[in-house]
Amino acid sequence: MSQSLKSLILCVHAHQPVGNFDNVIEEAYEKSYRPFFEVLEKHPSILFSCHFSGSLMDWLLEKKPEFIEKLKKLHGHGQLEFLGGGYYEPIYGVIPRQDLAGQIEMMRKVLASLFGEYPKGAWLTERVWDPDLVKPLRKANVEYTILDDLHLERGGVPAPVTGFYQAKQDAVTLDLFASLKDLRYLVPFRKPEETIEFIRTHHLKERDAFVFADDLEKFGLWPSTHHWVYKEGWLDQFFTLLEKDKTIKLYTFSGFRRAFSPKGAVKVSHASYSEMMEWSGGHFYNFFKKYPESQYMRDRMLGVSRALAQARRGMRVKEHEDAQRALYRAQCNCSYWHGVFGGLYLHHLRSAVFENLIRAERILSRMRGRAASSRPPFQIENLKSGMRWKVSQKDTAAFFNPRYGAALEEWDYLPLSVNLMCNLRRHREVYHETVLAKTAPPKEGRALSIHEMLGSKEENLEKHLHYDVVRRLSFLDHFFEEPVGLENFYKSLYDESGDFLEGPYQKKPGAAGRRELCFERKGFVSLHRKKHPLRLTKRVLPKGSAGLKVRYDLKNESRVPLDFVFGVEFNFSIGTDHPAAGLAQNGVKQWVFHDTWRGLRIRLRSKEAVDLLAVPVETVSESESGLERTYQELGVLLQRSFSLKPGQVKSNTFELEVC
């Protein structure tokens, strides 16, 4: 190759999360996917590598078969190379190795059936790289993947990173290409001529190639890009310039690997793209530390994966395939993290994770039901060596965490495969400071950060910035000196007098002759700056086929009378028609909440009259289109005054059921 000839590899990646709304995917298709390949079809000499996630591919196969035919045509003409990867777009290092292999093989088979060719490369989800991925990827028939130039620069490769290198793990090698950040910031945001000039001005040797690999959604779906890319003709102009330029030669990844050898070996530590490193605090797995909700979803996912692996031999082929697909769908990365693009703050995406986990578990449950001669209607299971306990009935499953206030972490309504407590606390985010500062203009000579570039989708968002001190669970045990008002409950501005809210409870034997789950904590209540010992016992019993009864026993173990307010908090991830300002009602023994999303009713009963507070829980978070307020769940507090003499025990029972 002449030294004046520059090699360029172009790659686009398209993905839609599992559980995303159909109209959202339709918009992405009309604004980005369809017009992009219509323009590409007009330029047959332009080569592209591309990747479609399995969740998007499923949608396209069902809704847009004509688009699949267009892709087949482009591939048949040698214009497209398809990359494989984890079918439902998991973060590779987050899921078990057998699931990673299974997801990659699922994608290989689908691509081979559609396009007559197995993929050689794999798209690395969110470009989250771990050095111990080399062996499992090669074992799964992956020959290459694409990282960021930042990855390889940290491994000692000088900038600009060109061509491809090899990572090694125990004598096994994997080819690594690097997407160039400079190109990602040029394409498609600057004039086409600027990208061409950028490539021309660099001296590239024979094994060098510039790589552009980025989201297809940048071409039309991102704010303001549809008009720029298609109406003003950016994409058509860019392709035309490439066709006319005799100094630039286009390759696919596989074509370049056939023509040239790797430039050398490289050791790459854990990394992702620069924005992801910022959002995660330098390591993707920090998301699991920052967001307990994400860690909980991952724990549940890993538990279902283990159960499915153990039960495989006893399952029918169709059963196993259906359960496995549901598990894989629950491993879609978007719900497990948060940045401008992460979906942790989107309830419908979190809900999709649980929906698929519950579906997989229901298949496993049917299989176990065939194997057992009889199954009791009320089952208690020890999960994670006592770290969690599961209570199963015909229509519901409840997960209690004795290490966190013996609270109810998850409540599944099985007929709809839905977690009615798919909740999210209001977390403090760095970009909230921008909201509070009214987005002051940047100082001269400083570029806007990605957070500052995002506007707000509504005015006065700072009035909605409130933060929760504990997770949004249910059967959370509060102690107050005075009753909490509606506004303070909404803002989580109350003084907690007990140490029961997040404290560990002990698992205790149930009453003789009864199937019940019993937890107990010997803690303290602080009243008038003095700590007093108090014992709280919770007993969980069945209520019909779709409900629970939880009996509370409070015993004063001090030597003085105690007067306090005891409150039990619930959080329901349901649609609600309650007023935005919340609801307060005194002397309540029963209340029915209407789930406007699913048409369900949830009945909450108290044996003793209590004062009820109900408030919408809303978060303020980033998205591609700006800062936005999002409804997450309905928070409910049932509170009542108690007076306990020394040694005295008082009780109350709460009933919770889908009706």
C-alpha cells in the first residue's frame, strides 16, 4: 500500500433496551435506522461494519421485515459486515460465563440464518472491557472486538491508536481494534470536509487504520441530528466525499484483518469510554455500590441463572429455551447503570428485568411442580444463606431482607409476572449541582461538559430535588417522637428515633404448628435524647393466594414508660391517580390503591386505626433530551402513637394483598 493511502474502518451500533416502548423504537427507526441505510444503499462503494442488538433485531424481524431484506441485500453486495455479541446486550463481565457464551452463540445462529455467515467479531457492550474476557470470547468463537482508543492508550499504545493489536490471556489471543475519540466527536457533528481533512493530515503506515465505531442513533435520533444528517444532507455529502477521495481506502474489520497483521501485543486493564468512566467513578462495577437497586437486580439475575443451570437436565427442551431467553432478556445492560444513556431511572426498563426473571422462575416452578408429589400453598425458602427469605404463594412471591430492617424488597404478582415494588430511591447525583446553580454560563476558554450541554425539560426542577436516606422498600419500621407531616414525608425530612430502619433482624423459629416467617430485633428508641431498649418482632403469614399478613409485636424492655409514634412504610411501583401533592387521612383501617398501569388493586389493611400518608416519589435525572422529572413509585406511611409501660407488649397486624 502506498504511504499516501489512508485506511478507514466505519462501524455503527444500534440498540434498543428490552422493555422499551414501541413508539420510542419506532421513532428511532424512522429518524435514524431507516434513513441511514437508505442513504448507504445509494453509495455502493461505501463499506460498513454494523451491529444490531438482539432486542432490536427481534423488533425489526417482527415489525420491519422489509428493513431486514434491505440489510440482506447490502450484505449480499459485500457492503456490510455484521458483528455478533451478547444477544440481549449484556455487560460481558457482569453475567455468568455460561450465559455470555450462550448469548453470543444465540447471536451467531441468528446472524447465520439471516445472512448466511457467522460473525467473526463481537460488539463489546458499552465498551466495558475486562482483561479476563479474552479466553471466554475466543472460546465463544469471537476473533476480534472494538474498544476505545483510551483503553489502548492506557495500555501503552501511543496516540493516535490505529490498526489492531492483540490481547493475551494464558496463550490465548484476541484482536482489539480501537474507536478513535476524535472521529466520534467529528462524526456527524462537524462538516463532512473536516472529517476528511482530519484523516488526510495524519501520516498512516501500512498496518495503520483509523476506526470510527459509534451509535447509529447519533445519525438522526440525537437532538437536532435528524435535520442535520438527512434534511441538510450531511450523510450523503460525507459518503460522496469518501467516494471521490482517492487517498482513503475503506475496509470492514474482517477485510482489514485479512489484509494486515496485528501491530503488536497490548495489556488492557478494566476500562470503558471516557464518559462512562466519569459516570461510574472510574470503574463500571461502582454502579452496583452506588445503586443498591442495581445490585439487587444483579443478585436476582445471578440467582435465576444458577437455578436454571442446576435444573437444566430435568427440563424439557422448549421449557429450557423459553426460560433461558427470559433470563438473557433480564441481562440487558441498560437498567443496571445510569449516565446520560443508562436506564436505571426508567421504571419500565427496570420492570422489564423483573418481568423476565419472574417468567424464568415460573417456568422453573412448573418443572419442579411436576417433580414433586405435592407442594404446600405457602412456601418459605432460604436464599443466599439467610441473607434473603422468599415467601411463595399461588399468585405472589415476597422477598424479605433480614439484614436490612427485615424489609420487603420485592413483591411479585405472578399472573402478570410483575414486581409491584420495583422501586428506586432518590439518589444525589453530581449534575444536580448544575440544577441548583441554575446552569451558570461557562467561563471563557472552557468547553461545556456533557452535563452542562443538557437543558431541562421543565422549569423549576430544583424544587423537586429531594433525597431519600434509606431504600424505598416496604414494611420499613420507623420510630418518631412526633407524627410526621405530609410535606416532610414527601421530602424525607424527618428525625428517626429508632435504629430499626436499616438494622439487621434475627431470623427466629415460627410459632408451633404454623407456617410463618419470623424476624426479631432488639434495638433502641431515642426519646428526649435518651436511648431505651425495645424489642420488635415481625411474623409473616399467608393471606389468601395473593396476600400477606404481618404481625408486629413491640415490647418495652426499658425500666420507664415509653411514648412514641410507630410508622410502617410501604412503597408501590404502580400508576396512581392520587393528587401530585399527596394524600393524608386519619383514622384509617383500610385503603385500596388503584394501579392505573395494569388495572390492579392493592388493598392495605391495619387491625388498629392508623394515620395514612401517601405521596408520589419522583426523581430528577439526566437523559439524552435533558434533565427530567420521572415518577417512580407511590410512598405510603401508616403511623400510630404508642404508649408502653416497662415490659409491656403491644401489637398490630397489617394485611397486604392484590385484589
